[in-house]
Amino acid sequence: MNLQLHIGLGAFHRAHQAVYLHRLRARGDRSWAIVGGNSRPDMAETLAALAAQHGRYTLETVTPAGERSYEEIDAIERVIPWTPDLAGLVAAGADPATRIVSFTVTEAGYYLDPRDRLDLAAPDLAADLAAAREGRAGSTIYAALTAILRARMRAGAGPVTLLNCDNLRHNGDRARAGLMQFIAALGDDALAAWVEAGTTSPNAMVDRITPRPTAEVAARVKAATGRDDGAALMAESFLQWVIEDRFIAGRPAWESVGAQMVESVQAWEEAKIRILNATHSCIAWAGTLVGLGYIHEGTHDAEIRAFAHAYVTDDVIPCLDRPEAPSPVDLAAYRDVVLDRFGNPDIRDTNQRVAADGFSKLPGFIRPTLAERLARDESIASVAMLPALFLAFLHRWHRGELPFEYQDQAMDPAVARAICTAADPEAAFCADATIWGPIAGDARLLAAVRAAGERVRDFVARRR
């Protein structure tokens, strides 16, 4: 049997990639299976439940019309328990039967700046570099992959595909760039040469709204199926995976169960990141500012929906669908499908989850549209609403007025507080090079964010 080792057995992987393989196996092709675990000591209860259930779990899906269905997913052959030395993951990665190593660690887990330079001074990376120099494993994706690939090289286990499944633009290329910089910092020339020759890193676009599992999901699964499932989760019915077909050691026939295998993922990737991901954040930040707790509530709010619709229509679509470079994606239809999905009240996706990681989402999801519009000297009035909403949200965080704990792996709290306490917070915000890269300090950016900030303040004041 061929194996796919997956690092990061969180809800998204289990509602997305594992589902494709499950459906392939259900059609009779059982030539592939997933083994997986985590590189950090999190999700202990869920992993224990998965192990006790022999990798099986129940996925509840719900349509925008409220129709629920239940599917027991059996793609995970073995759950690898976490240990500090990652011995289980390393052994699985060095197994010749493993043909793909895939991973989901969230956008901020890649420690890359706008030029794809690895932040080797980040405490987690610095600690992992020190560990790797001593031949030990670490918790970041680069340290985990380095330990796995070293063991694979020494075992002569053959080539392997490294498959990024996160919401990161050019995710395969960027993860590979970070990995090669990590290996270069170690000075391991032999490993670098082996990785260059013996691995590929296809880009992929992944899409399925997957809220954090709750006790209510487990209760509904119990009522519908009779199973006490400690790893039950839920997701929307929509499912999409677009993958560049560059696999050095073979792959499952995912295209037979709905995945799209393409030469270049860029058009789908840009549409998803700029329309779905950025709009998601817009609705979460705006909803939080006026006391809403869930994404569907903000989507059905006429003003918030108008912010999102105008952002896509006025600024994103003209960037992605130009006469000289037409998009293969119907962007207006995609916008409407996205808003329909976000409005699903049964998903109950929280603003807390979606509002997280703004310091990586602004440069990743929103800055490209701003930069392209500015480069053509076009209006950025609609897209500027998104950073203005985030800045208002950040002020709430600074004052301790958010109704939840804000999580942002890429945020330096000292930098964020300095922005909020500056004599001119909007100017300090727009000058931040980490967020805005080459457009930091652009007078047009500042003017647009100031104007959008007035609209945001008026919006919030009227809703109190």
C-alpha cells in the first residue's frame, strides 16, 4: 500500500484532503492510505480519540439550505502519537511506502516575509535550528520536514512529494523556499542536494469552510448515527481542491472523486485567496466591531455584505480578469457563491476563528489587490475598507475590548501596540513594512485608509 504522511491532523485536513481519499477508497481503490500526526503537542484529546477509533471519525456536512448529512471517514490508517523527538512521524516519513508528505500548519506557520525570506530570528525557528544542528527534531514544519527528509535520505527510501495544503499563495513554492533556507542555515549541503533532486512541491488551492468542532456537533452525530465519536467534526457541503500535477513518486487518482489536476493553480488560487479569504476576514472584523459573533450574521447584515461585495466587484475582479489576461474562473459567480456559503447559518463559524492572524492575512490576502490597483493608479476606495476595519479591530484588541481572545501568530504585540498608541495610528499602520512591503508609506494608501477609517467609525457609531 502507498502512504500519504500528513502533518497536522486538525479539522481542516480531516474535512478536506482525507475526504477525497476516503471517497476514492469507497470506490474500491484502496491502494493509498493516510498516516498522520502532529508536530506540536496540541489536540491531545482529539488525537487520542482518533487513535481509539482506529483513525475513523464522522464528518457532518450542511448545505446553505440547512440539509445535513453524515459520513464516516476511514482514510486514516494510523494515528501517530506525538513525542518530543517526533520519532513516529520521522519513521513514517522514512518508510519507502510513503510517497507523499502533506501538511496543514496555517499561514503564519511558514515564517516568510513578502520576499519569501525565512525569519530565522523567530524564537521557534531559532530553537529548531539549534535542535537540528544537534540532530534533534523540532516543532516547526521546517524542522519536522528536515528530520523526516534526513531519515529518508539515510534510509535510501526514494523520492517523495511535499504537498502543502494551507491557504498560502503559491503554497508549494513558498514552503519549499522556506525549507531550503532552513536547510541552508544548517549547512547541510548533502541534504539540500538530495531534496532538490528527490522531491517536488506542487502548488495547491484548498477550499472548505470548517469551523472548530463543538460539543453540539458530537451530539448531532450521536443522534443521527448512534456513534459516540470523540473526533466528530462538521463542515459546509462545498468542497474544492485544485492541484498542480507534479508528483515525483505517484499519487492517488483524486481527479476521479472531484479534485482538479491542472498545470498551474494560479488563477484558482488568486480567486480563492483574494475573494474568499479576504472577504471572510472583512466580514469577521466588521461583525466583531458591531457585536456580532458569527460569520453568517455579518453576511446577512446589509452594510457588511455591501463592504464585501464592493471590495470584490470594484477592485478584485478588475485585477484578476483583464482583457490581456482573462480569468478561467467566473469571478462574479464565484463571489456570489462565496457569499451564499458564508451566509449558511448552520455552519456557525465564529468571528473569533476567522478574524485571527490579521498580520499575515493583510499581506497575503489584501495587499496584492492594493498594490496592483496603485501600480495602475486606480482607485482603492473599496479595498481600503478591509485594512481600515482591521485597524479598528486592532484598537479594540489594544483596549482589551474584544469579546474573545485574539490569536495572531505573525503579530508582534509590541509593534501592534505601538501602532495603536502612535500620534497618528493610521500613518504608523500604513508605514509598517512587514504588512505593506513595497507600498508601505504610500501617500495614496494612507489617504484611502483614512477615508475608509471615517466610514468605519460612522458605521460603528450608527450601530451602537
